[in-house]
Amino acid sequence: MNAIAYALGMEKALGMGGAKIPFPPSLTRVLNTIDGQEINVISSFVTLKIKNNNGVIASLKRNIIGFENDNIIYIDETGNKGERKSSGSYFLHREGDTDRDMGFYKWLTVFLGWSLPLVPNHNGKEPPLYPSVLFPAWYVEQKKGWSSIMATIPTQFGIKEVKKRALEFLMSLDVNENILKRSAIKNGIDEIVYQWKIIKRNAEIVASKVSSVVTGIPEQPESKFDNYKIDLVIKDGENIKSLTDLRAIYAEDLKVINTETFRQADDTTLQLSVVNSISSKVDEIHALELELQEISDHKSYINYQIFSTNKRLENLLDDKRKYEDLKKISDSTVYESTQLLSNECPTCGAQYNDNLLDFSSQENLMTYESSLNFIKEQIKAFEFVLVDCNKQLKFKEVEQSRIESKIASLKVEISKLKNTDYPSVALQEEYLRRKINLENDINDIDEAIRDITNIRLELDTLHKKYKKLTSDRKSLPERILSQNDIAKLRLLNSGVVQRLMKYNFDSFDAELIGISEDNYLPTREGYDIGFDTSASDGIRIIWGYLISLFTVGQRFATNHPRVIIFDEPRQQEANKVSFAELLRDAAESTKISGQIIFATSEDESVLVEALNGYDYTIVSFDKKDGKLIRKL
């Protein structure tokens, strides 16, 4: 039976771990003849014919050992009238086997009329739902497949809730579309938040070039956002000025400089002017250094405030967690029927106070709920304080950088004035330097304003996308399952219950079994069945569930391939009456459409007797003829 799985490229869904080829030595190394001789196997392959709903027949050939690549499947397609349609080689177990034209799984999905959804994995990506994870829902492997429903489902693809995703696809539940929509919206919002942070960082770089701070940009998109509030500002003492206002001041200063004229003066006057200029700059440096010291002290204070606020937030969050735990306990009804919560001595019946301090009845103590709400409000307040402190620290750092730059510039100018031999030239150089610096500052501000204008437009575009995505998210149904999904699950549930009754399920009342809306698997009164059943009844649940899943496709449009393969279904010595009911149920379930295949070592007479009056095909191999793989 493993040859079917191998021909379809599904060997990873057989539960064989790292074993690559699921075949005995007779197909891979040596073949024992009927007279006991060993013959070396040079090459071997499997072929399989499958037919789809359109009547197209595909002949698949895959190499097991030999000179040909075993990760290549050769396919010949013929139409329902016998005409040859196409042929070719397709690769598998390599990158692109599910989405490239020459990938085998891509061919298989087209052949079956499937459209594989993208599903989230543990790496935060969205790969396609690999066909291998669907295989255990319609093929039960003999050795490991009977331990639970879809026991051999492969997990190496890293798909989140892989069994759930597979069942959603096979039943064609609308929930899968809703989940994909939610996932797409979440990914879209995450991408916007990421782009938002990059743009915010770019705005901060623009601001740093002109020794300013950008304001009006939240850390991430918010429902209310005004891009016109974005501005570049500087702190001048206790005042905060917009960079636009600073540009106007610089423009006025430039006008004044442009009106200045140089008159002829003697050397003494020029020398005195140089000395006065040096003295003025030295005084300015001293004033700036005092201002710098104040900024440094203020920064230390702000850093201490940030440290204290973080510490306080840690304590508040810890208190919040404790009160939430206390509230969970206080809300519990476990102890209501006991005397544990009463303040009465069990020996003498006297009342006692459970507080160390004797509070009078007039004093109102805060309840768990009130205390928790108070702590939450405190957390909000301190988070606001933390944001404000970080904002102040940013202003101080920018102001410090601007003053340090100014001091360095003044020292360079003083050095040039001190070392000059020509006072008139030095004064003219200083005049030109002031003019050029002002012009450069104005140009830098103009460039920064242009950049911020572009950033405003970019953020406004992102915010519109963000609002649309959040609106789309709100419009999604709160309940993930649609009415059509619920109808399918109810049909699946009724099918499982009816079949278990047929199969003589007796671990408990079969009507207690339901189908979970969370993972679509059988439950007992909302709980996983687990060890509530005997081993043989566990096998009956697998029979009933997979055949019921098969029959859902006869009432609804699903993606089930309309085939089930059971390899040795009479596990755990399930009684013959139950097995006979299984055979009859399979024959009854395939009257409309589909195919259920059994591979069993039961006596042929048992099968013929059980299926008396039903249409079936039986292929038997007599033990007297030796092993199945033998010389013709």
C-alpha cells in the first residue's frame, strides 16, 4: 500500500521519520525467490493510475532505486476518450514543488482542482498548505496510522495547527478564508507599522541634521492622526520654537549682515575691534558652558526620573498580575458549598476577623476589582510620565548637541582672530563666515522642511492604508465559523455518532460525542476523548470519523479527493461484527461517488459474506503462490 503513497509523493506522511523509501529489501536490495535464492535488485519503480472528476487519467511512474532520480515523477495524461493529452517529468521535495509549473505538487493540485491556501507557519511566513499534510485524512498507514486521527501528519513543514488547517481545507470551510483575511490584514498592519517606524527614524535623522526634534509622529499608527501637526522644533531656554520661526530669525539676521559696510580704520582701531570680538566670543562661550552644565544636570535628573518610573512600572505590573490572580481565585465557585470562606471558628462557632488589624465597619476596604482598576490607572499615568520624560530627554540631548557645536565653532573663530597678522582681513573673514553660516543654516532648514513635507505625505498615505485595514478587520465576523461551516460540522458529527452505533462502540454513550469547533476533532462533552475509550473503540472512532469526513463531500462542496485507503483496519482485534459493519458502511457510502480501499489479511470468505448484496471489487493473493513480489 505504501507504493500508492510513494507514487503520489506522500511518503513523508507515513510516519516513518527520516526513512526516505518506505519499502522492504525486496524492492531496494535483494529479492528472495520461491526456492530460497537471493537476487540482487538493480532497479525498481512504481506506477499508479489515477482519474479526476473530468475523466482525465494520469499514469504516474516513480523510480525507487536505479540510475534514474527518485525525486522525479513521470506523468502521462490521457483524456476520457483515450486521446493522449500531455506527458512530462515533474520534480518534488525541492523548493518550488508546490508553486512552479514543473513542480509535482503544483501539477497534482491542478489535476484535482485544488487551490492550496497560504497558511501561517512558526517562522511568521505563509507557505502553501503542502498536500502531504492532507494525505493522512484519507490514507491510514498500517503501523502508526491507527494511534489517533491523522496520526502520521507531517510536522516538519512548521505549519501552525497543521491538523486543523488540513481539515479546514478538506471540508472547504469558510473559516479558512476568514483566517487568511485576518492573517493578510495583520500582515498588512505589521508592514505599515514597520514602514511607519522607518519613516519616523528618517524624520529623526532629518531633525538631527538641523539640531532639532521632530514632533507629532506617534511611535506607531493611531486611529486619530493629523499629519499637519508634524513639525521640527528646537528648545531655546524654556521656550520651544518651530524651525520655521527660527528660519525667519536667521533671515532677519542675514538682512542685517547684508547692510553692514566696512570703513577704513587705523590699525589701533582694527586691533581693538579684534580684541572686543574675541572678548565677546569668550563671554559667549562661558555663558554657553554654564548653560551646558545646567543641561547636564537636568539630563541627570531626567535619567533618574526615567529609572524611577521604570522601577515603579515594574512594581505596578507585578501588583497587577498578583491582583489578577487573586481575582481569578475570588471569582471561583469551587469553595461556595464549603465552610472555607466563612469567618466562623469550626470548633466553638465564634466569629473572627481575617485581618491582622481590626477595621471598623465604617471603613470601606477596596475590593479586588477596585484595587485592580486603581493599579491599571496608575500604570497608565506612569506610562504617560515615562513618555514625557523621554521626550524631555530628547530635547535636552538635541539642545546639548547644538550648544556643543556652537562652542566648538566659537573656539575656532577665536583661534583665527588670535593668530591673524592682519586685523582688517580677520574681521572681513569673520563677517563673511557669519554670512555664509547663516545662508547655510537657512538652506539646511529649507531642505529639512522639504524632507518633512515629504514625510508628512508618506505618513498620511500609510495612515489611510492603516485606517482601511483596521476598518476591514472590524468588518470581519466575530464568530469565525460561518453558517455553512456549522452545517458541515453538524453533518460530520451526526455521521460519526451514527457510525459508532453501527460499529458497536461501547466505551460510553456515542451520543455524547461532539465535534469541536476549535479543532474539528471528536470530543466528549467538550473535552478531548483521550483515554476515555478502549483501544478497539479508538479504532472505531478513526473509522467513523474518516468515512463521515468522506461523506460530507456528498452533501456539500468540499476539497476531499473522494477516496479513502485503510491499511489493515481491523486493528486491536476489533470484533468481526464491527469489521463487517465497517465494510458494509464503506460500500453504502460509495454508492453515490468515491472509492474506499481496504488492504486486509482477513479471509476472503469473511469479506464476501459481509459484502453480500453490495457492489465491490476484490483482488486477492493466495498465500500458496508465495510472496506478492515474485517472478511472473
